[in-house]
Amino acid sequence: QAESQEAAAGPGEYHATGMAKVAAAAEWLRTMLEGTQANHKFLVFGHHHDVMDAIQSQVVEQGHHGFVRIDGRTDARLRHEYAGRFRHDPDCRVALLSIEAAGVGMNFCTANAIAFVEMPRSVALLEQAEARAHRKGLQNAVNVYFLCARGTIDEELWGKLGRARDALRAVHDGDDVKEGLQCHRVFGLEKGDLQPHAGEEAFL
């Protein structure tokens, strides 16, 4: 049994890292939205409300992209309605989701990509978030992007999540198989530039 992968750092460092990445993460997401087809849909995961607020205002609202948002303040009665809108509305390209509040039970199977603006703090949260796209009815391979900042708690989290995923990796049959799930390079976010994080190309 894998040990808990909760980060040792306190919530202040986790929050500060999320806020420090906002500008570069927003730049990356704008580029992705502008560089893909109009029917290409993204799940964008964050943890802190102000990080999610910034991505919402700087990317989806400024770019006039249709979106839904689900976080801890979203009425539980509306959450499945918002997920349904994401699946069925061709103009709804972004679901801005809380890693914890939107981690269980909702279906976003029409997503083409998942981006973690903030790193999940445990492998269980990571897999729950990824599972929002890997549902019955999935027809596309889903790319998963982790936006990591050099020299921050992100590096520690990335290493722990990778080791935990390796420990839990197994061969599954039937509906549990996550076809097409690959981990791309970890990007270092420095001064608004997006550069590959040397040595951190991995397969999870």
C-alpha cells in the first residue's frame, strides 16, 4: 500500500506558488485555446479561489470562451447541470474546476485535455480529477498537462505524485482502462516563458 503523498509544505507556500504561476499559466492556456480547433475542450484544475478567479478573468472571460466553473461555493444541485453543459454545448470549451470540489462523480467525457494549474496534493486527488474525463463514452485520447514552477513546492509534489503513481500502477481490464493517458513534459514557468523542465519527461 502506497504511503500518503500529502505535501510537507504548509498551505501558505502552496497558495503562494499557485498565485506566482497565474500569469504564465494564463499565457499558456490562452495559447492552447487559440491554437486548437473550436471544438477542443479543456478541463482546468486549480485549488485556491483566487487562482481560479484569475484564470477565469484573464483567460476565459477576456477571450470570450464559453465556460463552466465548479468549486466549493457552487450549489450542489447545479454541478451536474454544469457538467452536462460542458459535454453538450459546442461553445463551452473550458471547465474551470476545483481539484477537490469537482473531483468525484461528474462526467466531462468530451474533454480533449486536462491542465493542472495547481498540483494535486495527493495521488488520490490526481486520479479522481483525471477520472472526470475518463468516463464511459470517452472517444478521444486525453492529454494531461501539469504546469509546474521551478524551485517551488511543485517540484516536490511532482516527484511524490510520480513515485506514488508508479507504486500503484497495475494492469486493468474493461472499463477501468485509461486508453491514451500519457503524461507530457513538465513545464517550468519562469518570467512568463514556458520551457521544458529538463529531465522531467515521464510516463505516468
